[in-house]
Amino acid sequence: MIMKAKPKFSPGQLLSTPGALEAMNEAQQSPMDFVGRHVYGDWGDVCEEDQQTNEEALEHGLRLLSSYRTTEGVKLWVITEADRSATIILLPEEY
């Protein structure tokens, strides 16, 4: 039997800052390249403690944070609000 993974949560409304959009465009990547990983629980380049925090946040309805790099090496954060109403992609300096 083949099991397909399911998203761990709904991202809500998808948003992006201008800087993150520019970085993704320059890397010729889609926002879904990052949001897709995020909703399936691939937290990207976060430490083990932050990974654990995200796993606990899934259980307790808290904010989720992932960190990724574009193919051009630009760091992006993907943050989902605690109420799962919205997910935003941004550069760390835009936080």
C-alpha cells in the first residue's frame, strides 16, 4: 500500500513581502516551493530546538516558523499565524 503524506495544517491566506517576492523572482522560484515544504512540516534551516517548537505549535495551535534559502542563497522565512489564518513569506530583515 502506498501512503501519501498529507499537509500538517492549512496555511490560510498566502502573503509575501516585496523583498521576498523579488528574491523568489530572481531565483526563478515560486512561493509554493517554500509554502509547500512548510505545510508538510519540512521546517528548513532551523535548529533542532526550533523544529521541536514547531512540532509542539502544531499540537497547541501556536505560530509556525520555517527558514529556507532560494537557489540564489537568499534567506526567506515562512511564518504561519497561530490561528492559521495567514502565512507570509518574508526576508528576515523585513520582520
